[in-house]
Amino acid sequence: MFDHKQYGPSKISVDSRVTGHEHRAPTDDSVRLLQEMQKKIRNEVEKAVPLEPNLLKALMWTEQGTLWPEVVVIYELNGVKYEAHTRITPDIEHDDESIRRAVVKTVAEGFAVAMLSGMNHAR
């Protein structure tokens, strides 16, 4: 069935048209216009969402955990109480700056969760 040979010229029809789309870099005017629009929208959002005074109370201490010491931060933000625990592992226990960074990271994550939990995510 497929074992035949063809001798001589053969012709195959194929569409040889190629279409292309030209991508141009944005012009200075379009970049300026985009930045102006973004700035205007940001100003509108800032005006639409007032920042009410936030009341923050916090307490921090160190306690001995089962394996490593722990820094415990209890804070109250707008009447809601939160708690953040940070383990002081042996690799950072003698470096005050690393301990501060670890505690700040843990508390900041708690703040982010508290702030973002009240947002309506419209898609």
C-alpha cells in the first residue's frame, strides 16, 4: 500500500499567505497619559476610602516554648484582639536584628490578614 515510488515532479497546494501584526513601543504621550490616569484614579480611591483613626494597643514578652524560646505579641486593633507567636530558633537566637525582623514579619502578617479580611474582592 505505501511501498510505491513516484518518479517525476509532484505538486502540492498550500496557502502561502503570511499575516503579521506590528507591535510598537508605547509613545511618550501614551505613557504620560497612562500615568496621569493612574494618578487620578489613585486620588479618587484615597478620597473615597477615609482613614479613620486606628487604636492600637500591644503587649510583648518572651516565654520558653517546648523547644525554643518564643516571643509573644498580643495586640488589639480597633477593638479586636490578635496574638502573634514567633519562635526564636537557634540560628537567630544570638542576633538581635534577626529576632526583630522575625517578630516584625509575624506581626505584619497578622496586620495584613486583619486588614484584608474586611475587604470585598470584586472581580
